Amino acid sequence: MLADGFRVALVAGHDDGDRLRAVYLFTAADPDRRVELRVPLDRDDPRVPSLAALSFPAGRFEREMRDLFGIVPTEHPLPRRLVRHFHWPQGWYPMRADAGDPPEFGDVAGPYPFRTVEGPGVYEIPVGPVHAGMIEPGHFRFSVVGETILNLKARLWFVHKGLERLFQGRRPEQAVPLAECISGDTAVGHALAFCLAVEDALEVTVSPDAQRIRAILLELERLYNHITDIGALCNDVGHGILNAHAQRIREQLLRINDQTTGHRLLRGAIVPGGVTTVTLPDPEQLAAIGRDTAEIVDLALGHTVVRDRFAGTAILTAQQAYDLGTLGYVARASGHAVDARHDHPFLPDELPRTRHTRTDGDVLSRFLVRAEEITAAIAHITDLLGRLDHRGTSATAAPPESGTARSGVGIVEGWRGTTVHRVELAEDGTLTRVKVVDPSFFNWPALPVALADTIVPDFPLTNKSFNLSYAGNDL
């Protein structure tokens, strides 16, 4: 399947009571294809053959599944813990139905085995997990000589919340607010992926206008996040005035969000079966914002210091991006045209694919991809608005009663990249399992790779050019 162009989109453990189960979701584009493999496992000795030698993302999913369900990937090349920190007791698997309350934490398994780099002049710089700002916790350990980074390890899952288990037992309509909070800046992306998965499971047909309005909200979310990053990238190289103007535009977009849905982060609009909005955005206002944004981008790229700091910094090659399975603007900036809007469309209309002018995999490429996607998002919104029949901004359909246990998958192109939800529903329509995959899960391993042989002062700039979600990763 991998040789035929499929990728591993998801691997999930399941507890079916009398046995455990592993579910693998493979996806491919042109045309949209989705294949599931469901592997029943002996509860007393759950083992699966590791796919890590074939797929790097599969190997990370397997480590996650082992940590949470105790399902062992045999012959895994790196079987160490991924999700559970070393103060979590051995033998306790929190996603199993009989896990019970968490036991007391303690130093039972030793410290995390960071890779040791030795040699003349080599020293370590530990950063985090608590940072001097509002970002969430993550630990970065740099091995450097002089200012050159020889090795970087990112240690995450300091804010693991057991989020997937919180979905269990809820009805789909009750679980949407939880989906919206998976990663706060991706409320639409996660809510829409969740609702598409529920609709897939229940075979609910959503009206074309409702799907178009959903796509408009998805592009509005892309807009305010991309302009925020454009400003922050300028700020990281000392051009604070451009950041101030970018934040001014962000505020305009947040107000448009509020007018459209009643919430600045676009929460509460997408529900299973449809969408409800207060009004629709004004294309003329968005066009003006597009011109304003283009001026900021031109000023940034016209400044020799800014362009010099962006160009050639923290290159993620096309081969590295492919091998790691990167998604979203990180992948597209390295030359891979992976985009769920085209690979796994939910719209009745075909959106034109954005062509990017620079795909060298450096900070400049990731900056330009964002700028070009802002232009494209405004064009998409304008086009979709023109396709609505204007008989109302609300389009909903009540999901039918299930009657049988079902499963479904939802795939959308969130602003960071491809977001996947897989749900299973009991006969009474309540959720028994929700597996969430934020694109950050795929993209976090690419950050240390891109930073190899850069310098320590490049880290804040490179980190922002990736802008990965801690919350979306640390489920």
C-alpha cells in the first residue's frame, strides 16, 4: 500500500472488553482513497508487527499505542516511551477500560534517555519545559559547539490530558465543544473533522451550501493564523513594526470571525449535520485585508536583513519532509503538494490548487507559503460566497438514530495541515472511541532535523516558522 502511494494517516488502539484491537488508516489521493486495517489482539499478550521500518510516522503511532494501551510493536527499532513520561508507573495503560484511577507517580523508570553528544567544546543548553511566555510546556535540549547546533531533542507530552478518553460516553452533539478545544487556534479544523467523521459513520448527507459555509469558516481560520505567524516571523528578526501591523490585521479578522459566528475563534458554528452562522463575511473587506497583507509581505521581503535571515535558514529538504511524513505548509514549503482540500475533498466544488513560488524548505519558503495561502484563502472565500444560493446562512440536518455500532473518518485541511478524526459509535449513538490526529504529531519530528547545523539564535525563528501545536500533539 505504501508503494502504491498510500500514507499512514492514523494508528489507534482500542479496548473491546474481551480483546484489544489495533486500527490502521491508510489514505491516498487522486482519487481520494481510504483503507482501514483492523487487527484483533489477544488481551493477555497484545502484539503487532512493527511498521516502523516502512513508515516513520507509523513507528511513532506504535509507540503511542504501546504507552496508552500496552499493545507491543514487535521488532520496533526504538521501543522507548513516547507519551508517558518516566514518572508514570510501568504496566499502567490509561486508555484501557480497566485502567482505574492513576497510581501514584514516582521516579520508577529513570530519566529520559537523551542522546549524548560528546567531544571537544560540546556543551548542552536545556530550554523548558516552562518557558518565559504564554506557550505551553515543552523541553528542548541542544547539544552545541560554539553556536552551531549538533543535535536537538524535543521532549513533549507535558500537558497530556487524556483527551481522547473524555470523548467516550458522550453523544456527538455534546462532544463538539471538546473537539473545538483540542487545539484552541484550530477550533474549526478539529470540529469539522470530528463532524465529518460522525456524518460518515451515520451516513448523514450535508447540504452543499452547508459544506460551502464550513469551508468558508475553515479559510477564515487559516487567514487569522497565517497573518499572526507572518507578523511573528518578522518580529523574530527584529522588525517589530511589521508585527504590529500584522497584529492589527489579525484583530480585524478576529472581529470578522465574531460577526460571522458570534465567537472570535469561530467556535459554536459547526455541528453534526450542518452549520449555523450569524452572517457571512464581506468579500470587499477581505480583499482590502489581502492588499494590506501583501504590503506587509513586500516590506518584509524588501528589507535585506529580514530576507537574509529567512533565506537558507533551517532547511528541511524534500526528501526529509517526505520521509518524516510532514503535512501542511511545512510539507508544501519543501515541495510536497499534500493538501486535504484536494486530496480528500468534502466540498461539492473543486477549489484551485495554490502554486507556491519557493519550495526550498527554508524559513523563507515557509513564510512565502503562508503569504500565498492568505491570497488563496481570500479567493476561495469569495468564490464560495458566490456559489451560495443565499436562502439563508444556516443549514442543518438532524442525524438519524444509529441503531448499530458504526465507525467513520473525517479529514480536513486545517490551517496547520491535514487533520484526521476517526470515531466509533455504540448502538445507542454514544461515542465509544475517538482518535484524533493533529498535523503537529507528524511535523514535530521535522523541527530538530531542520535545525541541524544551524545556530542557536536561529531556534526561535525556525520554531515559529513551523509553529507546531503542543496541545494538538499532547492529547
